[in-house]
Amino acid sequence: MKFMSLFTLGLSVAAFSADDVKVVDWRVELLKEEGIGTSVGELRKALTAVPNVTKELEGALEKLASQDYDVREAGRKKLLGGGESALKWLRELEPSEDPELRRRVLNVIEELGLVFRKDRELAVAHAVKSLLAEGVAGEEKSAETGGMFFEWFGEGQQDFKKGYRLFGFENSSGRSGKVEGGRLVFDGEAGKDGDQRLVLKSDIWPGKDGFGHRFRVSATLGGEDVSSGAWHMGITIGRIRALFHPGMANGSFRFEQIDTRKYFGGIKAVGFQPLGDGRQWMSVDVTKMPDGDVRLDVLLEQSGEGGQRFTSSVTVDAADIGDLSEVSLDRSGRSGGKAYFRDFMIRLNP
């Protein structure tokens, strides 16, 4: 597979109706970032290409040492996209005599150690294979983009008044949100007890009334260890969200309805202290049962060697969760630490 890099969707929206949003195929944007063309021949070549990984990594490291921010950022993206190969290579390097470059390399190593890098690799592979299948079949590109959606928050934005790309922004807390440094940031500090939510509706993607009877939503997430217990963060499916408290000893997790704050299944200890700055990977598997009720299966996995895992499941009434037409990334509660999100993915019928 061609050497990975991060990517942006390159989208902007002024309203949040499917009629108003021109959906650009994220797969095409991703492969453009990778330097992979989307003709049948170029896609086939990408499937079989054997890159000179060491040479590409050396070039990326040289860029990381640059005094120019844009050049450094391009090098960082290349290294992050290298996955496990880049991580192994960087760990075996002799430390640079330049203290600033040593610091940057250590930051990249830390990021590469996170479990979420596998999602990026999955997204690149999916983009190549699904576009190739459509091209071979001679069909128009699928509105569902092959049943997968991927957003890594690569396009910085300081104002969410009009949302972010395909997402709407809901805010009852008086605190802002932004995208910077390849991550979504929901501010803490001053404000009132309320929610910050970046919401994707199914009529925007995949262009249907709902996400279907089976789908998975995942993201990498974490928050500052400030006022632990006073605020929480997580992923929402319909009107039910899966929340945990960053920085709280032994953790704390619950399923909660947005409108009523009603708990489902009680409060549970996760067995470890959730780390900050995007150090966990959370997935929510959604299954609509024959009777209309919905089962949610959550995995919260901590990054790094020896990372710990927490799982929890609940089945809720259809009336409580709603019509499965929206998902969101949430920060909820009082003032406190910042919440961070990266690599948001939806997979239909996983």
C-alpha cells in the first residue's frame, strides 16, 4: 500500500440540509493527498505498489526539521501516515543533536503509538478498493462512499457558527469549539452546565433517512485532567450518548439520554484513568433489533503498550433513542478541561 498521509475532505457548508450541501467524495480527496490518481490503472497500481518506505520517511524527517511551519506540518503528516513502519523506524533512530527536532520526533512517536492509526490505514485501503470496484463496474460513484465515512479534522477552523464541513454545531454551554492541529477541540473553562456537539445527520451522509439497522461509529478522544467528574465526553447515537470522565481515577462511564439526562444501565467504573489529549479510542456498535429496540455495544480502549479496555452494552427502547438519523461527538457538563477528538469514522454494516 502506498505510504499513508493524513487528509482533508475540503468541504464547507452554510446550512445543514442535504439540499444545500454539495458532498465531495472523501475518498477522492484522501487519495489526492496520497498522490494516488483515481483512474482504474492508477488505483490498480496503488494496490500493488511497494514503496521505498525508508526513503519516504527520511524525506519526511527532513521536512520535520524545517523552520517553515507548513513544511514541518507536511513532514509530520507523512510520518503519522506511516503507521507502524514509521513508529519502528523513528524509535530506532539516533537522537538528533537538535533539541527542537528531538522534541518534534518524540511528539510524533507519541501520536503514532495511539491505537487510532489503524483507522487511517483502513480508510486509505477502503478508498482505493471501493473506488476501484466502482470504476471496474463502470458505475457512478456511490453516495454512500462504499459504506464508510472518515473525517480527521485536518482543516483548521476557529468559528463554528456555520458548523464544520458536513457537521452542524449545537451549543448550550456558552463555550466554543474549534479545529486546530488536526483535532476537534471543545473548550472548557468558563461557561454553564451544557453541551457542545458536532453533529452529522444521515440525510447529509449517506443521504438517507437513517444510518441503517447496523453501523459502527468510532473516534479517538480524550480530555484535560481539569475538574474531573464535573464534565464528560463521548459519542452520541440518536438521543443516547456514551460518556466517560477524562482524568477521573478508575474512570466513570454511563449511557445517558440527551434531552432528559436519564441514565441507562447505571454508572460503571472503567477500571483505569482515561488519559488526556486523545489517548483513547471509542467505538459504538449499533444494532436495531427486530422489535425496534436498539442495542449499543461500546469499547473504550486506551492507547500505548499495555493499554486497557472497557466494554459496556445496553438495549434501549426505540422511543428513547429516536430514529437513528444523527450521530455526534460531545462534551457535556460544567466548566473544566478541554475535550479533544480525532479520526471520526462511520462504517455501515461492519
